[in-house]
Amino acid sequence: AQSVTQLDSQVPVFEEAPVELRCNYSSSVSVYLFWYVQYPNQGLQLLLKYLSGSTLVKGINGFEAEFNKSQTSFHLRKPSVHISDTAEYFCAVKAQDYNTDKLIFGTGTRLQVFP
Amino acid sequence: GAVVSQHPSRVICKSGTSVKIECRSLDFQATTMFWYRQFPKQSLMLMATSNEGSKATYEQGVEKDKFLINHASLTLSTLTVTSAHPEDSSFYICSAATGYEAFFGQGTRLTVV
């Protein structure tokens, strides 16, 4: 089974400052990793994903994440945030197993960007 | 990217009535569709997984008779909340999977009064 831990429930930050949202996972098999963003009263939008290859993954809106297998982490970063980045961010994992398509989500991190 | 359309976006219904929510993959065929429920300021809770032409697989604790799922085609799945009560009020999100990725609908805000 897989599990995802997002240690920070809320991250306040000023506009144009850098930000890191932390994600750690647990799994007995190899996994695919995802970050999603959710704006109020909307569904989830994929920010980026790690399937294989380079451990540094670049996504939309200037976000990037680095897969660290030894630390079982997939932290999300942005060098300079905007007010419009205020949203809920979810880390998710999926087992590399053709028998399941389930995504396991973390509890989410609320990013609040202040002017 | 692929588009998943969920309808309606908001619905208010009276206690005891049933509500149907549709989830369509517009430009791809989804091998699997998922239904989630999200409580305020919480993560997504998987309710059930459905594959076209077969019965849905419900997560533990989810009432099959209350949350009816029909997956009629590779592009359409529906969730019917039967005999809705105020405690069923929530944000429901569908997801359609193809290959490695899952794509999400816009969500449906259900309010039962």
C-alpha cells in the first residue's frame, strides 16, 4: 500500500518570495508521483508529474519538483510566487502496477500568498 | 491536456430526493473513472472506482445503495445520490484515467436542504 504525507497544512508567504511545499511518500513498490493544484470550488489541475528519467521535473506556472528516492520525497518549489498561486496543493502517488489506477492523495497544503 | 466535463457544477435539492451527476471524458476514452468526495478544507476521499461495462468497486464505508454509479461507456460515468440527506452535502469530483494520468472534472457542489 502507498501513503502520502504533506507535513505542512498551511504555508503563508509573501509575493515574489520562494516557496517549497513538502511531500513524502511511503510505498513497497515503485511509484509515479504527481502534484495537483485546486482553486476554490474547482476540480484538480495537474501541475507536474514524475514517471521516470530526470529527477527534476518542471511543470506549469513556473513550478518544479525533485524526486528523491532515498528520502522518498517529492517536494514542490517555485522561486518566486504570485498572488494567483494562492490555492490548495495536493501531492499524489500511484503504484507502478497495472492492476491499479488508484491515486493516493496527501492531505493537502494551503498556499497563501500575501502582497 | 485531456478534458473531463462534470455536470452540474452546483445543485441544491430537497431532502429525500435523488441527484445525478455526470462525468464525461470529452476527447479521450477513459479506461477507469473515479468518484471522490471532498469535505471542506480536506483532501479527496475516494468513493468508488468504475470500469466501463462492469460494476463499480466501492471503498470501505461507502454505501453502494446510496451512491449509485453507472459507467455506461468509455466516456461517461454517472453518480446518483439517492434519497439525499443534509449530511450528503459535499463537493463531489470525478476523475477519468488513461494510462499513467488521471484528469479531473470541475467538481459538483451538492447542497441538500
